Amino acid sequence: MSLSKELGKLEFGFWRGTRNYYDEHLADESVAVYPEPAGMLSRDEILQSIDDGARWEQVELEDMAMSEPVPGVALNSTLVISVVR
């Protein structure tokens, strides 16, 4: 599986998954960057923000862009078209 497809599968899982999914798949050095007021969140802050239930019932993702600036580091940007809670 290509790195781009693997990241797409992981991204979808982050939208639909539980806190356990995040804990299993989020790298120790991960950060998430959102517009204010959330801003930049560390792995621990991300995990604290996830409750134990599934986050979204339906998610459509488009225009995923991925780059690998150096081996072992991937940057992902995704346009979220719609979500249903």
C-alpha cells in the first residue's frame, strides 16, 4: 500500500475512531494544527480531547495532500467535505 493510501486510511480512522484508535495509531511526536482557538495540540492534548465513543457517523474526505519532507516524516492535509454526528 502506498504511503498516501495508508495515510488516507489512518485519517479516516481518526475521524471515526475511538480514543483507543488514537492511542494505538498516533505517533508519540504527533501534533495537530487547527485554526484558533484550538491552535496546535500535542499528542497528550489530542488524546485528552477524545471521548470513548465513536466521533462521527459519516465523514467524506477530499483533496488529501501528502508530502514526505524527509524519510519517516509525513505531512497530511485534508479537506473535510461533510461530517454527520
